Amino acid sequence: MKPLLYIQPPRIELFRQIALGLFALVPSLVSASQSVTLGWDPSPDPTVAGYRVHFGTSPGFYTETIEAGNSTETSVPNLVDGNTYFFSVTAYNTSYVESAFSNEVSYTAPGTAPSQAPAPSFTPLPLAGRMSRPGPVVDMTPSPLPLATPLPRSVISVSVSRNKLTPGKSAIWKVRNSVVNPNAATTVPYVIGGTAILGMHYNVSGIPGQVTIPAGASSASVTVTPIASGPSNGRTMILKLTLQQSDAYKVSGADKTSISIVEPRRPPNLSLRRASDREWNLRQLVP
């Protein structure tokens, strides 16, 4: 069941994203946001239900997990310039048994740490001189321009409306920004983990893996909805959300939250068995 993970160099060049945008003219002032797309060979085991990508900055030690579903390719965002990351993939089957780690591959995000540009300064122009008739001397030194007041550093946090979901119920993750930016939206990436499986036990609103706080707003929501047609074994599955760091904001101590999703329990099958010509006995069939 163990998948084979690979990153081909041309493939990285094809999928690597460097978000320069309008800042391409001033690269010394802007830190690029890196991401890389991984692909792996599908497991030959017919019971495989999906894959998980594990990664970290030390070989064999993985601190982050991304749910890939049944896809054999996923993108890992928010890589720090100049850092080397190590990746491995596991597969899991419909009985929630997870495979051993695949082979490990590494990738170094290009770029260097941003440098601070020197602050502009003004050099006073020399006085033009004095008129032949005595008079006051006029100082031509320009007045400093008023500086715009910068917004304070944003702090991002997350909370959940309920910690336990049963069939027919839903929960809301509320992602909050401590500073309202009236001019630009704030996109916050997150990682989903736990034993609950996206697309099998639950669905989320919007784009899985990120939530955008609109310009002028202080928060945005992600709705978690259990799948009614999912497994019905009566088990409790755990769903975890972890906010990801960014240069645009700071993540508070409230950066994680979890939800318990209770699978519906399959009702027993009942049938009638004739015990004699005059009597019927009711028995319960054990699935």
C-alpha cells in the first residue's frame, strides 16, 4: 500500500509559484511566497481511500500534514525563502489503516531574506545669496513630508462554534483579524489533519486550505458539514485545523481547533423467522 513519492526537477520548475505581482520592480523590498507541487505513484492496493502528505524542515521528522484526498498530486504553500523541506506520503484504506511512509524527497525554496531599503533623506539646497540691499535671509531647506501612519501588525486567531458534530449538524470555524484593513483582503492558509477524512466524513465551504478575510472586514468563516452518506459505524472521528504563519500577519496562540465528528450508527436489520405453525419469533440480524 506504500506509495512512491517523487519530485522531478522540471516538474518543480513548472509548478513553483513566486508571487511577485506588482512588486517585481522592487525585489529587495518584497519576500516571495513559495509553494511546490508534489506528485506520487498511486498505490496498487484497491482498498486505498486517500493520501496524506507529511513534511518538515528536518529529514525524517515531519511537523505538518496535508490531506490530499484520493488525488496523487497536491500543492504545499507558504514555504519560507531559502529553507529546505523534506516530504513523504502515506496512504490509508477504507478501514482507516495508514501505510508506512513513502520514500523521502527534499526541496529548497529559492530566494533570500528581504533586505531593508534605506530611508530617503533630504539634502538642503544652498542659499541663493543675498540681495544687494540688506534684508532677511530666506532659508530654502525643504520641510519634511508627513509620513503615513502604518497599520499595526495583524494578529490572526481561530475559534469554532461547536466541538462535536452529529448527523444533520454543522460547525463554523471563525478566523479573525485583530486589525481591519480597509484597502486589501487578507488570505490565511490553514492545514487540516486528524482521523476524519475530507470528502468521506465531511466537506468544507470555500477553497479547502485557505480562507480570505475581505477588505474592511474583521473575520471570515469556514463551514464544516458532515456527509450524511458517509461511513455509518458509530465511531468518533477527529478533525483538526491549524493556521499557517505568514509575513503579512502574526498567528496568535489560538491557532488550532478541533471538532469531533460522530458517524451515524447503522440501524439493525430485522426479519421474521417462523418457529412453528402457530408462532412467529422476532430476531435481530447482526450485520
